[in-house]
Amino acid sequence: MAKHLSYDIDLSKVVDDSDLKMLLLQTTSKSIIDAEDLDRFISSNSNYISSNSNYSRVTLSGILNFVDGILNSCCGDEKLMVFTMNNKDNIDSAILRPGRIDVHIYFPLCSFNSFRLLANNCLGT
């Protein structure tokens, strides 16, 4: 997607809410912000134990502030935000509401015919 749009991809590691704020401030125009497995990320945060440093310290409030900050700061800046998740039923409805996430695309398991079409389109085979 980034290559097709000639956008940069920010691969920063986010550990806590302050990292989200810094990412927001450092994101340039024509950028894609990709949050992989948002459902797993949020469920791991709900199990956060302060003595365990393996968990991220990003809060739901921090994620909402980040999304709203992108929306408020990027008018005309051509920024895309992509969230992937395995099960959107595990995501708080505040994140999924229209205005924060506007397009929901469901990708079912890839059948053989779908794989063949994908290989033909991407690889020419």
C-alpha cells in the first residue's frame, strides 16, 4: 500500500502513551501508521501487571487520544492509519466508531482460487 501511494512507513516501537504522542508529532505528511493486531495489543494491556515489563503501557485513552490527534492534525497532510485485527468483537466500540475508523474491510481465509488470482496479479504466474 505504501509503495503504491509513494508514502513512508513509520516502523517505530510504541511502549507507552508518551511514545504515541511522539509518533504523532514526528509523523510527516504522506505517511502510513500501521497498528498490527490491535485486538491482541489491547487484550494484553488489559492483563497488564505493573511488575511485568513485557507488556506495553499504552492505555485505551492513549490510543483514542492518538487517533483523535491524527484526525485533528492531518487535515490535508495525506496520512493513513491502518489497524489490523483478528476479531473486532474484542475492540472497544469507542475505537471502532465512525469518524475514528471509517472503513472496515473483512478478509476471509484465502481459498485456492483467491490465491491463484493473487499470485497471477502480483507475480504474473
